[in-house]
Amino acid sequence: MVRVLPPWYENLGKRQVKAPKIYVRDTGLLHALHGIGTFEDLQGYPKLGASWEGFVIEQLIALLDTRDTYYWGTHSGAGLDFMTVYNGRRYGF
């Protein structure tokens, strides 16, 4: 039902976010629970960006067939919404 995306961090000399991000894996279910029935309702949804982000993350995980996934962020606002290690290399989206 939910995906917990852990933070990735290294000693980079920046204050990094170390709390996980939590997403509802099924955006259709999320929208139904919030009473979003039309495209217009969706456009007015205050968490539209987070909903889209969760959908894209699920698609990337399915495509890459990996569970080695993270997000990265700093307290000053820099970050990656999705990072994965694939074939020994790090990729950020």
C-alpha cells in the first residue's frame, strides 16, 4: 500500500535530510480516497506534484526491477526525488 523511500546520505559537508519519504503506491486509490473524480478535481488537488512524483517513482522501480532506491535532500532545499543504484552506478532523477 505504501512505499517508504529511505534517504541516501554521505558525508558531503552539507546538512542532509535523514528522514524517509512515504508514498501511497497506487495513485488511483489515493485519488479515490480524496474524492478526486474528474480531471478538474485533480488539477485543483494541493498534492498533485507529490501524487505525480509517487506515480513516476513506482514506474521507474518497475522498469528498473530494483529495490535499491533512495531519495537525497539537504535542509537548504537541494535534492533528488529518486536515486537508484543500478549495475553498480548511481542514477538520480
